[in-house]
Amino acid sequence: MNHTRSLWLPISIAALAMAWRMAKLQFDLHDTLANFAPWMALAFAGSMVMPKQVPFWLWPAVMLGGDMLVHSQDISGMWLVYVCFAIAALTGSALRSKRSVASLVGGTLVCSLGFYLITSSQAWWMNPIYAKTAAGWLQALTIGDPSWQPQAWVFAMRSLLSDLGFSLLLVIAYNGEASMRQAVPMRLAA
């Protein structure tokens, strides 16, 4: 029985994620598929389930690369987004030894909510539409900028559902690949 992990799965997933990102950016599908993306799942769960030969920074680098290829405008204002994904990826990579469905889903939930709080707080701090008060911060977390749709809390729910859904797809892919290799699949709990 061969216990080495092949790299076909991470390479395939990275290629599909890049194609998804490029299609959304190129064909302006942001309104149709608002915040439906695999990136937090790939950052945290992808780093947790991929073989050690796949570096944790792969997922944030693929996202950044796609953004740089497709965006004609400056993406420097998104630096905190890439930092959040890098931290999630580093955390997922560090938790490979504690790999289970429960830790993967729990970690994805924490990373998703952390991403929402951090990026919403950045929007509150940087956007002059928000009062620099607790009420202004609460507005940034709930309704957001009134001129943007959907509201911030809807954006957060879509993001959370997307992150959890893509993470569970990674578990299915991981367990499918494990069964092909006749290896132990991911357990429900550690």
C-alpha cells in the first residue's frame, strides 16, 4: 500500500479555483454569485487536507495571482484580505496532525467569522460613511453601506455557507482520494 499522497488533487483543485475566480472576475458574476467562493475553504481546509508538499501559501497566492491577472484597477486596498487568507492557510497547515471533520468544520467557521469581523472592521475604519463609534461599527457589521446590496449580514451568511460547503466538498475529495489509495479517510472527530 502506497502511503504517499499524490499531488493530482491539489493541482486540480487549484486549477478549478483559479478558473472559478477568473470567470467571476472576467464575466462580472459578482451580483449573480455574490460572495459564493471557495477561497476561505481552500485557505484553511485546503491547507489542512493537502499533502505537506503543498505549501500553505498556495491558496492565497492563487487568489492574488488571479486578481492581478484579471483586475485592471489597483488591488492594493485588498491587502488585508490576502493576509486573512494567509493566516487561515497557515493555521490549517499547522492543524494537519489534528485532522478531523469536526476540526475542519470548526476551524473553517472560526476563520470565516474572523474574516468577516476583520474586513468589516477595516471597512468601518476606512470608509467615511461610517461614524467612528460603536454604532458605526455595528452598522458596518450589520447593514453595511446603505448604497451597497446585499446588506453586510447577508454577505456574511452567504460567505459562511459558501465556506462551509466548499470545506465539506474538500472532505469528500480527501476521503475519495484516500479510498483510491486504500488509506484511512478523515474521521468525524479526532
